[in-house]
Amino acid sequence: ITGPCTFTYEGCDGSFDREFSMRVSFPVDGCLGQGSFACTQIPAHECLSTEYKGPMNGIGPAWSAFTPQAMQQGLALLPVGREVYTHWVDMDSQDNLTELQIPLQG
């Protein structure tokens, strides 16, 4: 494992009644093909991002504030959201640091 855990939400628009996919991943320097894990290479991409610092019960409001700001940029955004857990202590820690990302359409 070469970096922080990342949650990727595909097809998520913040609605509680819409189904979406979530992928939990860790970057690695090579896929050995062993065990029950699958490796996927994600191509480099540009994204809009912001940092959220605090406990997980505040990440929803952080997304609610970031998403309209991203849309106001007038850029073509993908219907994908990523949370990169750059510093993790525990669910309730004020010291957690999470990068919120919305990829741009190529």
C-alpha cells in the first residue's frame, strides 16, 4: 500500500432515494494477482478539490457546501465523488483530514 484509502462514489447526487456505487480502494505499486482482491488502474485526471478537516458526521455538510461551489465554476463535472483520507485518526476526530474531489470531464 503506497497511499491513503480512497472512497469513490459513482452516480451519487446526494439524494437519499437514488442508488449509487461505492468503491473502497488503496493505491499499490503493483498488482500481484494473489488473494481475493482486484486491481484497477485509474488514469490520471483533473479534478476540483477541497479539504475537509473534522469528524465523519460533518462530511455530508462539507459535500453540500463544496458541490454547489464546484458547479458554479461552469466546468463539465463527472458524476463521481472521491474522498481521499489523507490523515485518519477515528470517526470522531477533529484531526481527520479528507480531500473531497470531483473529477472534470476530459
